[in-house]
Amino acid sequence: MRGRFRLVETPGFAGCPVADRGPSSWMSSALRLSSQVTTLCLEFVAPLLLGWWIDGKLGWSPVLTLLGMALGAALSVIGLVRLSNELNRPR
């Protein structure tokens, strides 16, 4: 069992043993990236569709749809910056 566990150095979990799985496989990297891209798409589309739906219920023209689009664009940019920082972080 020696060598299969390492101590976590993150705040709140310092000293907790976790399994050391070594470098991640191509499949786990691909799944992580596809999850992040899906999240980016949903961050843009969900507020837009919600604004469009509420506009239809209230009878307002494109007011909430445009606000939803602006909110979705802002969330997508924030998510894209986070993804870019994570992908460019040295390992």
C-alpha cells in the first residue's frame, strides 16, 4: 500500500490521504474537456431561452430575451476565461 496514496496539500483537506492515480488518461482528459465545453454552451443558451420563455408568458417583446442573451454572453466569457486559465496552468 505504500506509495499508492499521497497527502493532499489543498486548504481544508491538508493531510488527507487520496489515491494517487498518476497522470490522467486521454479518456479522462477528453471527458473533462467535453464537460467544460458543454457547460460553456449551457451558460449561454439557458439564460437566453429563459428570457425568451418569460417574454412569451408576459407578452413583452424582446426585452428579457436580450437581457438573457447579455447575461449568457457574460457568463460564457467568464467560463471561457476560467477554462483557458485551467488549460494553461502548468502541471
